[in-house]
Amino acid sequence: SSPAFGELNDYYLFYLKSKSSKEALLQMWGEELKREESVFEVFTCYITGQLNRNGHKVMCLPWNDEPLAPETNLLKDELEKVNRRGVLTINSQPNINGKPSTDAVVGWGPAGGYVFQKAYLEFFTSSENVNALLKVLKKYEPRVNYHIVNVHGRNLTNAHEMQPNAVTWGIFPGREIVQPTVVDPVSFMYWKDEAFALWIEQWAKLYEDESPSRMIIKYIHDNYFLVNLVDNDFPLKSCLWQVLDDMFELLDAPLETLADGMPGDGSHGDGSHGDGTLAE
């Protein structure tokens, strides 16, 4: 089971159980997984609403037990593209600059106000992708804040380790600014434990011990990183999709351009903060 799992108390684990039956989950997520790309397909079907290869609709994921939020439709094309290539998104929001609080898609709070958001992406992806991403992110600082962790405690960030970053806020008549959502680096490290545990507790355990399907999910759990990206320039078009396009372009380039600074080798490769060590 997950190395992080023993660090979670029973109260926390109560929330790891899906509302769906094992049979329904297998229909959605695959009776049998052949390769990592089989997992990419599940995420992509969840984003697009398309039927999976067995003719079933993917209505949930371990990290999202409900259908997609309406605002996610604003990002659907971009999300489909990156999930197909192994950027497995579990949370996202578009940038919003002063939309009415009554807006049918992104509005919230009392009428007469205006809402704001920074573009945000949270996803799992491979160490190879993270290596390329770290190289690309150098040219987007300080506009883009990132926090990248794995299940072993490897921790890479260019943000202050204790400072939350507001990503959603609203201004309403006769009230102070309301700030309902922040990206908090401390909370993210706690969430990391649960986020990785869900790979094992909800998905891997659907399959027999040592089965190829279970081993694929365990490999992702053991080797992928959890990443969050925030584009701080909310009045501008989000640059996060360009960041990922640049990452894919680098990955598609000749191998020598990716030769140094792998995230698992004890070097940051990017001058970022973090402890530079892998926990045993």
C-alpha cells in the first residue's frame, strides 16, 4: 500500500471511499489496464464526456467524485490535449478578471459584485515531464508559481514555503474583499498524502495483487509527481497552456536537450527552493 497511507488517520480515510460500486468503477476506469496510456484515456474521457473504449461514460475519478464543474467546459479543449499526453489534471480553473458575480458559469456570492480568478492547474505527471517542465518554467518566473512534489517527499517550488497565494476573490458592495480560495503550500503538502493515497486505495485495489493493472497504478503512484501551477497575471490570457506546450516541445526535441537535472537525482536543475533530497 501507499507509503503515505500510514500517515493518514482514520478520520481522514473516511473520505477516501467512492460513492460508486466496485463494478461501476471497473466499468469506468477499466477492467484491465494494458499500459500507462490506458490511464491517460480514463482521464481524457472524464474531461470530454466521451464513452471509454468499453462504451461506458467516466463520471468520476478518485479525486473528483462528481461530474465536471461548468467552468471546466471553458478549458475542455486544452484539458483534453494535455491529458492525452499524460498531464493528468485533477483541478483547474480559468483566469477571470472582473466578471459579474451573477455570471451563470463563474459567478458566486451576492449580486452586484465582481469576481476574479488566477488561472490554476493541478495534475499528476511523470518525472520525465517534470524534468522538461522545470527547464521551461525558468522563462515564466515570476509570473508562474509552481509547487511540485512526489509521494516520497521530494519538494520543488519557487513560491515562499509559508505564504498562501490567493487564486479566487470577489468584491461586493459594502464589503471587504472576499477571498475564498488560496493555494497554500503547507496545506498542499498535507493534501499530497491523500492525493497519492487515492491512486492505491480507490484505483489499484480494484485489481488483484500483482496483476498488471494494479502494477501500472502502483508505478504511477510511486513515480509520478503532483504539480500545481498558478499564473499570477490574471488580467492577461493564461500562459499555463503555453507552458505545457513548451514542455511537450522540449520532450519532442532530441534527447541531449533533456540530459541534465532530472528531478529524482538530487539536483533541482532550476534553482528552485526545496530540500533536494528524496525521502526513503
